[in-house]
Amino acid sequence: MAKVIVNAVVNGEPVEFFCEPRQSLLEVIRDVLLLTGTKEGCNDGNCGACNVILDGVLVDSCCVLGVEAQGKTVETIEGLAGTDGDLHPLQRTFLDLTGLQCGICTPGFIVSAKALLESNPNPSEHEIRLGLSGNLCRCTGYDKIVLAVQEAGKMLTEAKR
Amino acid sequence: MSTTIERSSQYKVIGKDVLRPDGVDKVTGRAVFADDVHLNGMLHAKVLRSPHAHAKIRSIDVSEALKMPGVRAVVTSEDFPPIPEGIVKEEGAAFFALASDKVLFRGHAVAAVAADSPHVADEALSKIKVEYEVLKAVLDPREAMEPGAPVLHEKLNPMSFGARLEQHSPNALQQITSMGDIEQGFREADVVVEREFTTKTVHQGYIEPQSCVVDTAPDGSVTIWSTCQGPFRHRDNTADLLQLPQNKVKVIPTEIGGGFGGKEVPYLEPMAAILSRKTGRPVKITMSRSDVFEGTGPACASYMRVKFGAKKTGELVAAHLYFCFEAGAFPGAPVGGAVGIGLGRYKIPNQLVEGFDVVVNKPRTQPYRAPGATQIHFATEGVVDELCEKIGMDPIEFRLKNVVQEGDRNVQGVPFLRIGGVEVLEAIKNSDHYKTPLEGPNRGRGVALGFWRNGGGMSSCSISVHPDGTVSIIEGSPDLSGTRTGIGMQAAETLGIPFEDVRITVVDTDSVGYTMGSWGSRTSFATGWAAIEAARDVNLKMVERASSIWSVPPEEVEVSDGTFYHRDDGSKKFTFKQLAARLNATGGPVVGSSVVDPTRGVGPAFAANVVDLEVDPETGKVTILRYTVAQDVGQALHPGMVEGQLEGGTVQGIGWALNEEYFFDNDGQMRNSSFLDYRMPVALDVPMIDTIIIEVPNPGHPYGVRGVGENNIITPPAAIAAAIHNAIGVRMTDLPMSPGYVLQALWQQNGH
């Protein structure tokens, strides 16, 4: 299948890549850009493991075509930590509060939580549970994920003061 | 969430919430799971699956697929060497070599195509022509046991979870155990309750699909990157199926995105190895989510009949447990294990357990977290709850009266060592949750008790001491949930060094001795024990080295808490780091190693639950209001992770209780093979889970460790059923207790 050229900004860097029109953004991120932190759990928009932020909007990248990234910004899990290796507050709290077990859903949860905290910096437990209900975790039972997001929200709010 | 824990502080590393060594990689996306492996020249393969539940394969024509541009090779069962009787067939692994004469379930793998891209491979599948002669399928285990039912196999493999079963009928194996005189027992009973229960097929629901990359070298040796729970089983099964020596197959376990029993067997690796051999290129196969649902092994559905008899004063006197587990297309449902633990938590002098392993034309089932126990506990704890109601006894008091304790004998007749059944029940009884009255219409509270045997088995480990006093540990247990942390902590504790000085890596099958897979709640217990023994070996060798440096007999040198010292001469003393710095110049480095098989020290364990819930009488929907779990973990290695096990297992149990099931149509086709329609709990479905960690040290383990991972899924369906009864007066006897079933039960009760 003939490939097309796509220009996008991925994690702050302008990139140009070839992609088949039938390839999903998830495939492009993983197989073309080799950013394998974004995971495939279901490939039909039901688990959130492939969550990325596309032009400021949280998406399941398996349900977006790669060509749709043309002219847009894409944020993946690889873009969260600072360039000097400093972890994002969400990465810090997931780690410190045992918010992960196997780790496969973790990048999607962290990206999803980042989008949530950007729109609601101080969410209640219910708002976190609602906001993250597009993400499946089979290991943790969600307790520690909810607590990690709550704590990261506090850290981010305090950092802004 | 909130944890009450009475903690002994005798340890320096164990029992602390250290930072997990793989954590940063997992929160930054750096951790490499199987589908993240990219090799130069790698091809992508897809698997063609049977559209019929039961059919003869007349012919397979792959010529059109091979003509497609970008298609590199196709594999069918003809590419596999003949399977030697008695090797892989005994392991139940034959079907990873693709269907040959018959397909036995819808989703049974028939062929696979390797191509330049997954899209091309997918397209090529539709060009493979398979001619089937459709046979009558049997989908219900009770029908499968009837005379005249369609027969799946010429003969059945009688081994199930280490137990040898008897042939019952063409599709069924059985295991029967008994104790005392059951008829006499029921005559002595004042109250008898008998009921039937069923549970549906459910899936482990790991978020990462099965995936592997396989590279076959020109000399025939095979390297496998795989998301697997047991790399050595993957290696052995693959070597058997390909007729290769075991040292020609190397399995590199990648990070694993959940397993829960579902990733114990190599569905993809043998066929990928043949595709790689045919093409001379590495081949990746990653399952789609529907492949995972239809082509891997879910947990077995069940039909159970339970009859319990008790005295008015609460003592259980007789029990009869009859259960059929639906094995799927090949035998191997966890009957042996369920027979062993089915009634194991109570002292019942007269008992009969009859378990059946029944093949039907559905996916071949696999273990799922405490295999068989959740089904059995749903039924037996349900009957116990009803007995309590009839006798008029508090459900915790009833269980305290009957629960087994140290010295009581298990079903094999072996007396229990110290166990924590009483402790978990007392913890629930004394919890803030249980003491707080529940009010409001359609609300109810339920309790239940769960028992699990836990596992032991072989593990290997080695530890290298570096000149700066840090150490590297290598071991062979894939880390599903943080086990490498707990294993490393046990080594650090034994060496008397800080956890930060330990680097622990899960390595491939060439680099460490045989290690059984990460299943059966065995990993922190058995591989942890291997790490302890390897650390003791390090200590022994370092004592010898200190003695040679000091020119004193080794028996005069002692080690305690990471310090080596002469027992009489206070001037002769090395810290671990000081002695480590001397090693290379005084005879070379120290490497400690170990192989353990600690089956005898395994500590069985209990969990007890109390749950409050509300039933919506209009819709039948059940909302969990509050949940508390108390579990005996022996010794909590990393309390944060232990809590995580309790919370996660409980929520899986809630999903099993309230929502999850395979919907099969009359042709054996699963009709809900996506995460949209197979509804697992999301964050919004559950409250915080209150955990109470009970530490009754296992006398069989150096640090008192018991298995933790499985026990917590066993009890929720039973506790929730009891709470629903308490809320609306209906006895739920079928899982899942989803809104439709609850409503149906309510209507029946109200005479609709």
C-alpha cells in the first residue's frame, strides 16, 4: 500500500514519517517511531493502554489513523519525564505509592491522568474514578492508582503556587 | 486502602516499602514487554483459527496465500514433526502444534502466515482454504458426560495438576476422595442444606495480549522472547514439539503484562519458530484481543452440587461436594487442586468429594488465580451461609467453630503447621467495618472465608559479589507484580546489606538453573528461598575468604548482619564492603548459587471478607458500598505490594461475582470477545478496598513467607452472594450475579 508523508510534533520534536493510510496512530508510534511505551491492549478503544494526547485531547491512539496526526502535536509517555531524567509528578507518585503491578497499563493511566489533571487539577476520588474509567487495570484494583493521581494533583497544584 | 498491620520489627529490609527496581522503567515506558521487541528483518505473523466448534479437517490449501506479495511463509500442523506419544501429549501441550485431523473448539489454531506486515498477514489468512466436515459439538459438561454425547478424543490424559484421575466416561475424568462415613454423618446432623450452583467461563483478563518474537538460526537453534509465566515450560514444550534438544531452545522472558495463570503455556512460540526457520528471519506474533478471548485458556465454568450437615450447636458433621469443571477441548481443569482444598478449611469428620474434569468443544481452560477455588468456595460458602441462617448463628462464630487449626489434618491426612484461619476471622470480627451497623433498604452484608494451599517447587538463583560491595542477583521467575523486589529483599536481609546494594534480574533459560513458573503463589516463597540459600552460600564463601586472609580456621569466623568477624579477636573484622573489596586479589570473586525445591515448607493460608452492598430492585444492579479483606500472608515482604495483591485480587473477584462471563451461542461461538462486551471492573465500579494484613509466620520458611497472590480472589463471589441474600432475601446460586440474573431471582421470589 502506498505510503504518505506525515509531519507532526511528537513530544516536542518535529518529526516526519511515512505511513500507510490504514495504519493507526498506535502502530505508527510503536512500529515507525519506535516509541514502545504506548501499549496495545485491545486495539478497539476499550482499555486505554494506548492513550496519548493529540493536540491537547486524550485519545485512544488505536482508534486514530496515523495520517490524522498531520500538523498536530502528540504527547506520549516518553515525553513526560524531564530531559534531565526528572520524573513527572504522576510518575513519581505511581512509583512511590505502589500504583502499578505488572506495568502494562501504567503508561496509559499516567497519560490519561495527566489529561485529567490538566482539566481538573484537584479532582475528588469520584472524579478520578470517572476520569480514569476508560483505562483498564487488571492487577491493582485501582486503589493505589486513584491515590497516586490524587497525590500528584496536590503536588502539581502546590508547584504552581 | 487503609491497612492495619501488627508488625514484627525483627528485620532490617523485609517489611519495608522499598522502591521496586523495575519501577522507573515501568512509569516511563522504557520497560520492554514482548511486543516491544523489534529485531532487524523481523516478519509479522497472524493465526488462522477454526470457525467451527467441532469439525474434521479434510484439507488445507495455502497456495493462494503464498502467492500474495509480502507473504513469506505459511505453517500448518504438517510442518511439525510427529508428536511422540508420552512426551508432549502427557503435558497437554499437543495442541500448540496446530490442529491436524480435527478442530475441537472455535478459535482452535489451524495455520499461521508470516508476512512483511501484520496487515498483509491478516489479508493472507482469508486466502487459506480449509475444507471442514462439521461434527456435532457438545458444549455443556453434563451433556458431555451422558452416553451418546459427541466424543472429542480417543483417549484422555489422566494427569491434572499433579493428580492422576480415573476415566469416568469418554469425555470425563474423575477424582473421588472421602473420609469417615458420610451417611452416618448426615444422620447425625440437625440441619442439612443442599443446593446446586453454576459458574460461567471467565477470562483472566490480563491487559497485555500473548506475544512473542522467535528467531531460528540456520543451525536450528531457537531464541524466543516471550511474555510468559514459566520460561522453562515454554522451552520444554517448544523443544518437545520441534524435536530439539533443550539447550537448542532459549527463552528470554520479557516483562509480562499480567498473566494470572493464562500465560503458562506456549500458544504461539512453536509455530513462530517454524515460520522463522522457513524464512530465515525473526517472526513476531502478537494476539489480537479477540484471539486472546477465543484462542487462549480462560478459567473453567462449573456445575456444583453441595450438601452440608451441621449440629444445632454449629459443628459441621458431614459434607458432600460434587463438581464438574468444564475443561474445554482438552482435559486439565483444576480438579485435583479443587478436590484438595474444596473442604479443606473446615473440620468435617465425614466427607465425600467427587470432582470431574469434562471436555467440551470450547477453548481449553487454563488456571486463573487459585484455580478452581473461587468456584468451589462460591458454592460451599453459600451453603455455609445458609446453614448459619437456619441455625441462627453468627457467620463468623460458625466459622470460628469449624475452621481448621494447627494440628488438624488436611485431606491428605497431614497435620497443619501453624495457620491463620482464626486470626483472619477475628480480624474481620474486630474490624471497624464489621462493628459498624449497616442501615438502609436493599442493603446487605456478607462474610466468607477462603482457603488456599499455595505452592512450592523448584527455583534457582545465583549472586555475584562485586568489588565495591554491591551484588547482582539472577533468577528465573518472571515478575508479574513485583516479585523480584521481594526476592531481592530476602537476599539483602540474609546478606545484611541495604536493598539498594542489590541489583536483581530475571534472566533467560540458559543463564539460570531450572525454575518453575510464576504461578501457584510460589514465587516470593520458593524463588525467595532460593535467593536466601544463594546468599547463605555467599556468606559461607566470604567467611572462608576472611579466614584465609586472617590465617585462622573458618570455624573461628562468624558472620552477622553483613559483618564478618573473628569470634575471639575483636581486631579481626570486615564489613561486607571491606571484604568484597579484597576478594579479587585474594583468590577471585565470590559467586553464591542455589537450587531449592521447598515443597514441604509451603504454608497454606486463609482470607476472610466482609462486604456491604446495595441492590437496586428496579434494575438488579449491585453496588459495592464497602469491602474489607483480611488475609494471612505469613510475613509481608513489601507491605505496599501485599496490599496491592489483596486489592487487585478482590476486585477481580468482584468482577467474577457481578459481571464477567463468556456468552457462547449454540454453535460454541463466543459472542462477547472484546473488552466492551466482556465487562471487567473499571475504577468507577469499585470502592476503595480496606485491607488487613495478618502475619502468622509460616514455620516452613526461613522468613515466615506464605504465598499471597491467589488467596484474595477466592472469597468475593461467596461474600457478595451472602450480602445479596442479606439485602433482598434471595439465594444467588449462579455466577455472575449480573443485573439480569439478580432481577430474575427477585421476580421468581416475588412470584412473577
